[in-house]
Amino acid sequence: MNHNFVIPQSILQAGEPYFSGQYVMQAKRILESARINISFQKGNTERYFIISGIVNDGEQTRSKVSFKKPDKHVSSSCNCAVWSEQGHCPHTAALFYKFYLNQALKAQLGDDETGALRPELGLHGQGVHAQDYGRVVSGANKLEGSRPNSTYSSLQYLLTTRKVIHFPLAQ
């Protein structure tokens, strides 16, 4: 299991003009625990992007970030108590970095959707996966990319199709 979570310096620098150092540190902790459930994302880091989702740092918040690179402008919304239009919040910072990390993973995987999944690319809270497919795993903490206290329902799963999904809950 890989518990050494490192956000590349180039990605951290991309958010420095928009988020305080304290919010960046809190965002890193949120990303380390893989507690972001993305509901929508579109665009790219070169022009414009929008990402929204639920961020859970002990309390679930609905957050959204849009970024316009030509204008060097980030706008956000969040239903947490610390969010402000000027300073944003740790949840929106985490979403901002999550989009950059998703784009980095996408670039590493390439556009070929049919190739074999490279397990070492399941980093940055993108999802967990089994080391050996076709085996029953004795616990959620035995999956690659999980944390020692993980439960099946708290994780996102990286499928062989490179899609990240949430554990399907019983209806």
C-alpha cells in the first residue's frame, strides 16, 4: 500500500495565487484521505475548467470551483462556514488540486482506453484496486491505495476501464 502521498510541486504552485497557505495544507490533508466524491468535471488546465463534488473532512460540504486561465481567475462556492468569495476555503482548494491531479493521471494514462491498467498510476486518491484480480480481498485496507482504517464504502475504486467509481450501496 502506498501511504506516501505527494502532490507534484508544479500542481501546488498552480494554486498558490488563489488559496492561502493554510488552505493548501488543509486541502492536502483532504486529498490524502481521498474524501472527495466528484459529481461533475469538465475542461482542462490550459484554458478553463469546472469541477464540483462533495468534500468530506469530517463534515460533508458541497463545493464547486471554476478556473479561467486566460483571466487568471478562480471562482468557487461551498456550503461550509469558512468559505468566502475572495479567500475561498480548504474544500474548494482540494477540488482545484483534485482537477489538476486528475488531468495529470489522464496524461500519464494517455488516450488509449484499452491498454492494461498500470497499478502505480492509482495514486493521488484516484481510487483503490486489487493487486491480483480474481481474488477475494480479506478487507478494504488490503486494497492498493487504501489506508489502514478504510472501509469498502469509504473508498473510490479504480476499474480496469480507468473509471473511478464509488462502492455501490445496497438499495
